[in-house]
Amino acid sequence: MSNFVDECNICLRGGDGGAGCVSFRREAHVSRGGPDGGDGGHGGSVWLIADRNVASLLAFRDHPHRIAGNGSHGQGAKKHGKRGADQLVRVPVGTTVHDHLTGDLLVDLARHGDRWLGAPCGQGGQGNARFLSNRRRAPAFAEQGEKSHDLWYRLELKLLADVALVGFPSAGKSTLISVVSRAKPKIADYPFTTLEPNLGVVRLDSENEFVMADLPGLIEGASEGHGLGHRFLRHIERAGVLVYLLDLASVDGPNPAEQLTALRHELEAYRPSLLERPSLVVGSKRDVLTADDWGADAPVDLEISSVANSGLDELKWRLMSLVSKWRQSEPTAEGFVIHRPQPTGVQVARDDDGVWRVLGREAERAVALSDLTDIGALDYAQARLRKLGVEKALRRAGVKEGDEVRIGTFEFEYEEDL
Ligand SMILES: Nc1nc2c(ncn2[C@@H]2O[C@H](COP(=O)(O)OP(=O)(O)OP(=O)(O)O)[C@@H](O)[C@H]2O)c(=O)[nH]1
Ligand SMILES: [Mg+2]
């Protein structure tokens, strides 16, 4: 089988947080009022959302990047910055998200509406108004906004057909899928060229696409095991919309009306409900003979020629409309928001060069967001690290007085009583 799994890499990045502001209130009789710098806004987040109207991962092939909006900076008078816009990325129902290096499964977006946070927002920095305390009457520092990073993932999707092509051998099924999608099946003028189903994504524009299945030809008696047997009728069962492709150029074999009768008979014998599927009767090879040439013997809704490229746009849009209706009618369960536990706490590890390293988002933030050349900010960062238990964790790990320690890009020498 070919093209049954669609896969791609994507790169997601949350928006950066805005910086906190350093500002002091201006009052008529006071030379310098209290601190009133507002906080920076948080950046936006990137969410993956399973949407039944998306059929494939094709949209990410050439454009894998999705970025949320940045938060804006805080301002004076305790004005907080605006939050960055979230980015909602629609993916097909059934998409699985994997670690792009190890391939580990992270989440399965199995139902319409399932949401997963692919890239968290960068936190906004706090303005200096937040750092007012009894000890600190005039804090002249604020936090930077948190920068976001690129996060790469691998997406996989088992393709399921929305539309199945049902027709006699050599009716032109493989030729049709080869001109409306990127599928490249074998095409030849003898029967049973196609031995296994082929799937192709038919993409009309950025909003509209569906998956088409090219199946091995059916002949009379297929439901009793003739030809390639009922193995492929199973595939037809999964598709929401059927195309009966009738060969208008068949002069030696059954005429179009006979083809349609035989095809419907085989489907009915396999499963009567298949006849109630939304369907389109399409005459192929109109460049050779048209429905008019057959009169009442060609009961078609639409004629096409894959070779002369005629009628294909109309075919695609008519199928799209049937597929959309079918998708809407599918019963849907409410989707979930899927949370991945965020690592918390402080860990101490050793870098390759032997230097101690403190790991943990909170601790890294405490130093990354601060301007540590400002004595007030340094003071505040140290108090925060102590509260997070960094000192305790270092002592437990066996760090000695005078050892070098890193937190993020910040390096310092460890002293008892940090
Ligand atoms: N003139 C003309 N020939 C076509 C057209 N479409 C397909 N053919 C020819 O019809 C023959 C059969 O085409 P296929 O696409 O292999 O037919 P199929 O339905 O996939 O056949 P199986 O795989 O055997 O079931 C080939 O020689 C094609 O070149 C068309 O629009 N016009
Ligand atoms: Mg074929």
C-alpha cells in the first residue's frame, strides 16, 4: 500500500513575553513618587487543534513554522502590556504528535476539537511596581520578558479515504487520481494494473481538501471473491463518498449503464447500506466518447477526461461539497484539552566541563529575566532562588564553597549563605 501514512515536521514557537517597565509616579508636590512600572504582557501560545475539515498534513510540508504573537511591553502608570495572540493550528483528526528526535508519542489528537499546547507562551516580565516592599522603597529594576524557543515535532497521520473510486478495470481510476493529487500509481491499458489501493490528497485551496482512494478494479462477482475479491470492498466501506467511474470509451466491454448496474450490484451484495452512501456517477475518457454518444446508456452526473483535463475542477468541487456534508453529519464527541505535565522543582546536574548546573524553569527564569548588574535586582533574584530551594538542592548535591555554578547563562561562585 502506498501513501497511507502522511508525515511531516513542524516547528512551533510561542510569543515572547513583553518586558516589565521601570517608572515612578509623578506627583505635583513629590519629586519622585512610588514605582508604577506595569508588567509586560504574556506572549501567545501555539495550540494544535484536531479539525475534521482538515484531511492531510500537506499544509506543513513547505511551511512548517507556526509562531504566536509577542506580548507588548509594560508602561508607566501601572499600565500592563497586551497579551500576544494565540496561534491555533488546525490538524486532521487522528494526527499523532511525536518527539522529532526519539519518535516518542507525545499525544494523539483523536477526536474533533482535541487541543494540545504545542508551544507555551513566554511570560511577561514584572514591572518595578511589583518589587515595592518595606525594604525596597524605590526599586529601579524590572524583569525582561521571557523569550520563547523553537520546538520541533514530528506529525503523523494514517490517511483514511473520504472518497473512494469504484469502477471496472481500466476505467481510468489511477489516471484520475494521478492528475488531481500527487499520488503516482502505475497506469496501463491492461486490466488489474492496480493491485493495492493508493491514497492521494486532493487539495483545492488552503481551506479545502479531501483524501481520495484509487482501488483495484471491480468486476462482476467481486463480492463472491472473483477478480481481486472483496478485500477492497472493505476499503470502500470506510469512505464517506463514492465515485462510480464509468468508462465512456468501453466499446468492446459493458456499456456505461451496464457498468453502473454491475458495480452497484457488487456493492449491494457485499453490504446493502453502501448504496445509500452519497455518490457521484462520473463518465471518464470523454475525449474519446461522450455521454451523448451513448444516449440513455450513460446515466452520468458528470463527464471528465483526465487526459484532456476537462471537467476536473467541477468534479473536485462537487466531491468537496459532498465530503463536507458527510463530515458534518458524522457524530462528534466533544474534544478534550490535553495537558502535558510541566516539569517543576529544581534539579542540580553537572555539565560536561564539571561545572554545576541548576535546572528548572522557575530558577532559570529568576535569573534570565533580571538585569543582575542592578544591585536591587540581584538582591531580589537571590531571594527568589532561596525560596525555590536552590541553595538546599546545591548543598544536597554536594556543592562546595568556591565551586562554580551555572543557572541558564548566568555563572557564579558558590558561597555558603548565598
Ligand atoms: N483517452 C483517454 N484515456 C484514458 C483516460 N484516462 C485513462 N485513460 C487510459 O485508460 C487506460 C487505463 O487507465 P488506468 O488509469 O490504469 O485505469 P484503472 O481504472 O486504474 O485500471 P485498473 O487499475 O486496472 O483497475 C490507460 O491506458 C490510460 O491511459 C482519459 O481521460 N482519456
Ligand atoms: Mg488502476
